[in-house]
Amino acid sequence: MADVKNGLYSIQIQMINGDRRGHATGVIVLLNGNILGGDTNFYYSGSYTFKDGKWRGELITRQHAEAIGVRLLFGGREVTCGFTGVYSDDAAEVNGTALVGKTSVSFAAKLALKSALLANQQSSERECKKA
């Protein structure tokens, strides 16, 4: 099975907390076991591991902008999330749990590769930084 591809992914997230539901769309960069990304109101950072088509990870979500007139499920909190899922050549799916205060919120997300980061692009970037 191939590795999780380094690259820029779109992400669609569905959250369920009892009868409350939420959703978000954004972008995530997966790069050598690190996660960086965000959406309109939140940014995410974390890490992941993978093997044989399965992956798992954790991330922290922090709010960076207010949502005027909207009550956000994670609003104003630093939220720790853990996930497990499957990946293919250009997509991934995860299910996980976010700890929001003392409440656990289930979520599911779908990622779609939009732009791969190739090994030669990464080494070229390192060379530019040295110059």
C-alpha cells in the first residue's frame, strides 16, 4: 500500500453532539506526519502515522476568527481531537472524537487531494532557504 501523500487536501467535516450537528469545510496540508490547516473560523495543527491503508492521528483546533450571528460548536475553546481512518492514493476518510470542555463530540471527515507535494519540490524549497 502506498504512503499517505504529502499535499494540500480539501476537508469536509460533519460533527454530531446529541441532537446538535455542525459542519465545516477547509484545507489541510499533510506533510511527513504533520497536519496544518484551517477553515473560516478555526486552524488545526497536529500529527499522524500510517501503515497499510490505515492512519491515525491527533490535532488541536483553535479559533482564529469570530462568527458573527452563529453559535460555533467549538467556539472559543482549544479542542483536542483524535482520529482513525483509511487512506487511498488521493483521498482519506476519518472518524474521531473531539473533547470540547467535558463533552465528547463525534466527527467524520473526508479529505480529497488537491495538490501533491513532490519530493523534488520539497528539496528545491530547502535549497532556496539555504541560499
